[in-house]
Amino acid sequence: MKKIIAFLALSVVLFSCQNDKENGKKHLPASAGTINNFTIVTSNDFWNGEIGDAVRKVFATSVYGLPQDEPMFTLVQMEPKAFHSFVKKSRTFIQIEQNDSITELKFIKNLHAKPQTGILVRGKNKGEIIAFLNNNGTKMRNTIQAVELKEKQRQIRKNPRDTKEIQETFGIDLDILFNYRTAKKTKDFMWLRKDIKNGDLNLMIYQLPYNTIKKDSLTIQNIVKLRDSIGKAHIPGAVENSYMITEAAFSPYVTSTTIANLPAIETRGIWDVKGDFMAGPFINYIIDDKAHNRQLVLEGFTYAPQINKRDYMFELEAIIRSLKVK
């Protein structure tokens, strides 16, 4: 009986492989890689020259809103001959090469693994390659960032937190890791907190009457005023009568974006504590939810002194961008 079962199982596998082959499908291994690590496949000569400088300008630009310079991606360069075996499973990569007859910029999906996004840059000379990188840098960077955001959200969903209280309070849902605990909750405000070795990650959720914050010449001042009032009311410092405010010496960066297909204002900056010596980065989204006559506010902030904060802030952004409005 065991032999029959084994034979049937093998037959199913062989049939599946044969079926995939006949349909032109290729079995691909699962991709791998650390979040926000980006593989650069090019010659050492290119990497150590002007082409490498152009790549670093696109993909290693500093993340705005952090207290110290940190690159958007950690770049790992290797020669083309080294790009084989398990290295080809990298979730994201860019391959840059000179070709006497082909000039192209190509985005490739699932070439060596799945899911995988690759970028192929070919030019007849160094000048063409550099022009490709300079002229398409934003598109390439945004493409890779979107892949990493999606992967981070997938990882979060593997160990989710129960979000029933968030759904009941705000009529929304988020993908949140299990180790975020409720630090404070009122009828219209929630503060979630995750402890880390050297500090904590924090997520705030609250709502405003529709059109409270507008995108105009006073946007930054009004957002700072709003943040400071919320900090005074809900986020105390370690010292008596201290509370979170917006760092006045660091001008916040404000831009327009979209969250859950709704228009939003994104603000990145530095928070500190009035009456104490604590500080860190924040990312704030004010989302126009016209259907419910409100503006949703979701903010993430990190306290992690003396260590890099890029990946912590990326986790908070991934959580916020998973928003689903009921």
C-alpha cells in the first residue's frame, strides 16, 4: 500500500512538472534577501567610477526625516560572474553592462526567483548608462521601494496582532505585528507601542473633522500645532510635566501621497520632548476620508538612541500603508 501511495505522489509531481513545461512555465525558487538590501550586478571598474557614483546617487540617497544620514537602500555590489547560485535569488537587483549594439532600460519580473524584480541597464558607453540612471532614477527607486514595502507587509501578516479594537474604534483595519501593545486608548485616540532592545516603536491613530488640515501655505505650521497638542494630551515624557512636541530646529518635509486610494498629506520630521532630553524621527499621514466626513491621522515615531532607525521607520510606514477603510 505504501508503495502505491508513493507511486501516486510521484506521478502527481511528474504530471505537474510536465504540465508546467508544456504551458511554458518555469519552476522558480523563492526569492530571499534582507529588507532594503539591493544587489548591484556590475563590474568593479564601473562600480568604482562614475557609474557607481550615479547608482549611489539614485539608490543610496539619504532618507529624509532621520536624525542622522542613512541610505534608502544598503547596496551590495558584485561582479557579473559572481551573480550565480543562491545569489540569483535576491528579491531585487540591478544589472548594469556595456553593450556595443544594445541600448535599453528594462524592468524584469521573476527571472531567477519569485517574487523578484530586476532592472537591466545596457548602454553603448558609460555616458549612455549614466544618462539612463540619471533620467530614470526616481522611477527605479520607487519601483524597488514598492517591492520592499510589499515584502515587509507580507512578513507582518505572518505574525499579526488582533485588530478588533482598532476596527471598532475607527472603522479601519491595519496589518500590525503581534508584539505591538496598546499603550493608551480613548474613544477617539489610540497609541500602540512595541518594545525593542534600545527603545520602542510607536503608532498613533486618531481622527479630525473633515478639512481640518488643508494643503496650503500654512500646512506645516498647522501640522506642527496639531502634533504638539496631541503630544501634550496623550504622549508624556519620563519627567513630570514633559510631553512630546515637534523639533523646532528641524523643518519637517511635507508632500502629497495616497493611502488606501485616498489623498493624504505625508510629513516627516523629528520629535523631541518638552522638558526632557529625548528625540527621534516621526512620519505622519493625514488622510482625507470624505466618505466618512473626517481626516484620519496615522503617525509612527521611533525612540532608539544611538542606533540606526531607517528600518524601524520603514516598518511603521509599512503598517500605515496597509490601511483598509471599512
